[in-house]
Amino acid sequence: MRDVAHQFKSRGVNIVVIGNGTVEQARAFHSSQPLPFPLYTDPSLRSYRAAEFHRGVGGVLKPKVVLHAMKAMSQGFRQTKTLGDPMQNGGVLLIGKGGQLRYRYASQEAGDHPDLTPLLSPPQSERSESSASKTSESSASKTSE
């Protein structure tokens, strides 16, 4: 998420992260892993339940977790001590103005993160309108010649 945070910010999107450790653990994490967005914590897991994010041993013991860890290590990330509930998977919610849920991704296992770059593309309707506008402009130019 760090790699696209500035692109979301330039589009007026505010990113927040909600962990599930204690306040002290969140502070320690934030000081060792500075984030370009606010970090909150919910040790009660209420927000995770409300988002219907997966929880259980299956999200930790899947073989894909090892692949996710290897990928993260190859990109320079290192897993330190697990803080909070290790059985709780996270996810991504994109909530629009007025509280409307625009996007939801529930991680299936530890290290499962979505590709957020498609969310940075304009909606299909805007792309269609833009293409139609360019076609109209092109036709108008040819007509006036």
C-alpha cells in the first residue's frame, strides 16, 4: 500500500490502517515502520468482524503464506515479532463519501494483499466518455478540413 499511497492521496483519498494489537504495540510498530498514513488499533477486533475479515488458523498455515513471505523478503520487508492476534487476517475497504462501501478485499491468508493499481484507473464510464469525446473531436477536425 505504501507504493501507491501518494497516488491515492493525490486523488483525495485518505488512507488509514487499523491494526489489532495494543496501543503500545501500535506505537512501537509505527516507530519501527513509519507509515505515510495514520495507524489505529482495534484489539477488540470489532472492526474486523464488521468488515467480515477472515480469522482462524487456516489463514496462517496455508502453503501460500510461505510464498507471500518470500515475495515480501525479496522486496526488502522483514517479518518481526507478530503483534496482536496472529489468527486475524486483514483486508482493504474503500469507503466513499457518505459511508458507501466502494471496494472490499478480505485477505485469505497472512501476506495476501490485493493489487490496488486498478483502483487508480478512472471508472469505465469515464473512460468511455473520454474515448467518445476524443472520437467526436477527431471527427469534427476531419469535417472542418
